Amino acid sequence: MNTQESSPPILLPTEMDPRYPVGRHARPGVVVAADRDAAMEELALLPQRLRAAVFGLSDAQLDTPYREGGWTVRQVVHHVADSHLNAVQRVRLALTENAPVIKVYDEAAWARLPDATGGPVEWSLVVLDGLHARWVALLQRLTDEQWQRSFVHPENGSTALDQATLMYAWHSRHHVAHITRLRAGKGW
């Protein structure tokens, strides 16, 4: 399958939904090696890109929502760490168990916890440095058969590891763009 066919539509600035600054995730029907490689590269770069996105921001700026009714920059950073910690656990479960049913969590409730609303973003940035290095090292060594192993989300059904990797690469771009668009809009 041509990876262009699986890409989400490009939104024009007048159509831009601030909740989805890089568009919604579009799950491709078929994932080829080049798609996986691009997704792994995105995951490898996420810690550096997220760190750059928040570099030099004051506490007041970190506590600014990226959109009306949205999370603050601080909450976004902590959410990415929470989400990706869960993602790595899901990958590891899928590699060691037969289609495990994963535990879901209330990400909005997690974003309201005191460490997410007031903790230094550096805590999560450090977690992401090591987590992503280890995650990408694992993914780079998967066989074609392992890429097809899956986990089962109680609400969304079965997801193969190749599909999950593309989704978390999108998730990485998605949240970095929340921050960089806010910075651009505010002139920070």
C-alpha cells in the first residue's frame, strides 16, 4: 500500500481543528516496513522534539492551555509520558502473551493529578529520554511475525504492534504540535 494513501488529510488553516493540529490519526489497512521505519524514527525523535518545544518556557507559560478548554502545556508533557509508559507496557505484553486484553486508564483524570498539574516538566522529559531509547531499540529488533502480534483494547478491539507504532508516532507529532502552535500563536 502506498503510505500516501494511509496519511490523514491535510487540513487548510481555515479548517484547522485546534484539538488535532496534525489532523486525526488515520489507521492504514496495511503497514509496510517503510511505514514502521518512519514511525520508529518519529518515536526516537520525540524526546528531543518535546524538550525543544518547551525549552525556555516560564511556569506561567507551562500553565497555559494549548487551546480553550484544553490541557496546559505542563499537562500535555506529563500526559505524553503517561501515555507512552502505557504504550511500552502494551507492546511488551503483546510480545510475551497471546493477544492480551490491556488495562485502559482515564487519561483526563491522570492529567488532573497533582504531579501532572504542578510537577516540573523535566520529570517527564527525563522519563521519555530513557523510555523512548529502550522502546525504539526493542521495536528495531522485531521480526515480521512479531510486528503482527497484538493486544486487545476493551473499547477499540485488537491492534497489531505495527498499527500501534504508527498510532504512537502520530501521538508524538500531535502533542508536540499542540505546544509549538501555541508558542507560535503567542509569539513565545
